[in-house]
Amino acid sequence: MKTNITPRQNAKGVLQIVTHLNEGQKRCCNQFVKLISIPLVMFLMMMGQEVLSQCNFASSFGSATINTAGTVVTISTCSFAGEYSTISGAVSGQTLQFTSQAGDFITIRSGTPGGPVVAFGTTPLMFANTFTGTLYAHWALNAACGTQSTCRTTTVQCTSCSPPPAAVNDLCTGALPLNCGQTISSTTTGQGIDAVATCTTTFGTAPGVWYTFTGDGQTTTISLCGSSYDTKIGVFSGACTGLTCVTGNDDFCGLQSQVTFTATCGTIYFVLVTGFSTNSGAFTLVRTCVPPDPCTSIPVIACSTPVTSNTCGVGAWNPLSVNCGFSTPGQERLYSFTPTTTGMHTLVVTAASGGFGDYFFKVASGGCSATGWTCISDANAPESNIFGPLSAGTTYYILFDPEVTSATSQTFRIDCPVVLLLCATNPSPAIGDVSCPNTATTLSWTATAGATSYDVYFGTSATPPFVATVATTSYNAGTLAAGNYFWQVIPRNAQGVAASGCTIWTFSKIDNTAPTITCPTNMIANNSPANSCSAVVTYGSISATDNCTAPAITQSIRTSPGIDISRRNHTDRI
């Protein structure tokens, strides 16, 4: 059998084999062509020749990851004929479908952009994938590998893949635990879309899953950084039937999300992991917790003032440099206390629940830190413990540190030493003092050790009424009329403790001293009648004094000076 065979190349340089057969030759050679077609193609490939319709372009644009749930993935909305796109996630055994603009020709290569061809044909191109790894889709205008610089939308889909079953935490009611220090790798692909209100960012457009935890007072960071898609995260409190927004985030680390907040002790939180727009995919969820710094807030407490410490969660100072014989992993509460009296003090626990808590003290000048503490006691019920001595005016830290990380509550107070105050002494006016009426009077006394104020009682009754509290050792009683007066001073210390049994003092405002007359020279005083003078000689002026008011002198003369008046009853009177 004779056959004319003419080899030639087309415009792209592709070798074509042209045969000229009659009808009988065609029937005769069908089986022969079938036998030689595969070896011939392989031969041509080994010779470095390009086989028609297996395109290979050098320009790259667009990429995508095959969705294992069977969702159509858009590679690009503006691919050009004459470019290739990178496709990740191919697995041997999958049935894949690639699409482009109508009439386009698609060549799928494996491993590298110019690697072995696993499929080619016009769009939509569906084939049984035999390669695991990265595929490269070359987009051509036609089977002759034509190019065109106009946008076309390209997609990829695993048609043999099916959505995974709904996760147990697809709904809020099935939320899974999310613990401090935990890392969770999962996916939102194939899950439901939750109708959740806006919480810093909008929700309700993409599949999501739920997690939950109970607040322990720590600063909590929940991160989706490193996830494979454009994520969103929302944190809520309350109940699944009525969620309350706490915080949310869209983009924190690139297109991934992260939030940080202080988790209130005992509050139940719900965390929604979802995506921007309709995005879904594999995610990495990490929760980290940082205990609060006890030195950030240090309330000031005073003697005999009750204080309640509510704690839960892990503390920052675990363990302390010293302890009361037990580990104290709980969250610390720190207080500042400055005693007003030097001596031993008493820590009184009046209520306790949730477990043991240890009490410590240290001088504040030693710094706010986990070191330098002295144990007072550990308590889980009402009790009293003496500690110290503490120095007046020195500031101390008082620390409550639970032995458990669960919720605890204890109420305590610090009782300061009771110092007996002495009564005031050295009153002025002195006890029983008598002085002139209608004069200004200031009451004063000697200071009492430990006293910071004095209660003054003053009046005309034997039990004088309270009139004032003064910080000095005197009280201005004003101008006092004639009469008897009573007064008392009661010292008090900084804690309000008063002296007891203090004396009530008395004084009087009375003019009870007779005036004194001074007679002129050569005159004698005559005692009868009282306060009179008689003389036989010439005399000068008569004077008189009195302890209160200067007396008036009345002179009665019945004769002239120089005459003997002793027998004439001449008198001068006051």
C-alpha cells in the first residue's frame, strides 16, 4: 500500500503530519494510526517539539486555593489570554473544573508553570486530577494558544469535594471551651452564617464557629493571626439568646483579626470566629492571658475599717519569695496602710468564702514586688491574728493572696493598738480660782501625749455642757459675769479614742475683797467706824485701792485743817 506523507510546520512552528489516502487506504490504516498515535506523540515530546493545544505562557497573574468543600473559587476577575494562574491545594483523585471566558482554551500544568500537562481543553475544563500539589492554569484565546489583553473571570472548583458536616460549635449553643494558653486549628468552611448584631465590626455575612470561656480577671488576647483567609472575630457576653457586645475586630494583623480586653471575673464570654464578606477557611485561634499587675491599683485602708477582697484567676506573683506554708497561685489584692500608733496590730477576718487566702505585710519603701513579704496568717474562716510591731507614720503594704485560682471572697480589718490617754492637767484658771467678774477669760491646760484633739465642756452647772473640740490646748471662754463656773477637758487620739474619768474643774468670778484706804501723813486710821481716818494735823489727799474696781472716796470735813478735829468727829469715808 502506497501512501503520500507530507510533513509541515504551521505558523507557530508546530510539526503537522499530513497524509493523502483513498477510502480503502483509510479503512485499512485506521488500526495502524491508532497503534502509532501514542508512540508518535511521545516521540515528538521527547524531541522537544510542542504538541498542538498544550499552551505554555510566561506571564503570571492571579492565584487561588482549591476549596475542599466544593465551593467555586474565583481565581481572578481580570485574567488575560496569554497568562497563567497559580492554583494551590490540588490532591490526586479530585475532579476539578476550571472555567474562563466562553471559547477560551485552558492548559493545566503541574509542579512548575511549564511542568507536565495534566489536562487541556476548552472551557469549562473538567478532568480527573492525577497530581498532588500546585497546578498552573494557562489561559488561551483558542486552541492555537492565542492571546488577548481583555479581562475574563476565571474559576476553579473541586466538583468531587463535598462540604464537611456541621461542626459541633457551628451554633452559639454548641460553643467549645477556649482556655488560656490554648491554640486551636480548625475551619469555618461549610459552617452556617450566624445572625449577629454589629460589635465594633459587622457580622452575619460569612460562615462561623463559636467558642466560650469564663472570665477570670486577666487581660485576655484572642488572635486569628496566621489564619489562611480574611477573618473577623467577635466577643460577646450574656446568653446565646441575647448576646451583648464586648469587642470585635476585622483586620489587626494584615487581613486577620485580634482583640484584647480584661475578662471580668465570673462573666461567661462567647467568641465568634468568622470571615470578612463571604470568606471562610482554615484558621488558627490562640488565647493568651496576662494576670493583672497588683501594683497598678493599691487602695488605702485605715484602722478598724472593713475591706472586702474578691478574687479569681491566676495571680502575677506565684509563687511569692516566702509564703505561709502553702502555694498561693491566686490573684493578688494589695493595700496601703500607715499606722498612727507604734505597736502590735491585729488583723481580723470577719467573713471568708471560696477557700484559703494568705495575708502578708511589708514596708512599702521596700518596693511593690513579689519579694520581702512577712506572713501574717492563712485563713478560710473568721479569725484574728496579731502581727507587727508596726511603726507609727511608716507606710506598709498588706497583701491578700489566695491559695486557689477559683473565686474567693474575704472581709478583713486591721485593729490598731489601744493607747490609754491621760487626762489634761494644769488647768488655768486653777481649781478654786477667784477673780474679778466682767473680764475676758481663756481656759488653758497642758498637752496630753498621744492626743490630737480636745473636747471642751464649760458652763455654770456642775455638769458642764459640751462647747467645742479644739486641736490646741486653750479655749476662749469670753467675758464672764460674776458667778461660779465649771469646766472639763477630754483628750482624744487620731482614732477618736477619748480619755476617761477626767476631773471637772471650777473657778469663780466674784469681787469679795474689801478696798484698802491709805491715809495722809500724820493721820491715823480709825477702825470704828470702819475705814475712817482722824487726825490733828493738816493732811493731804486720801487714796484707796481695790482688787477689782478702783473705789470712790467720799470726804466729809466738819472743820478746817490745822484745827484739832479728833474731838469733833471729822471723818473721811470710802
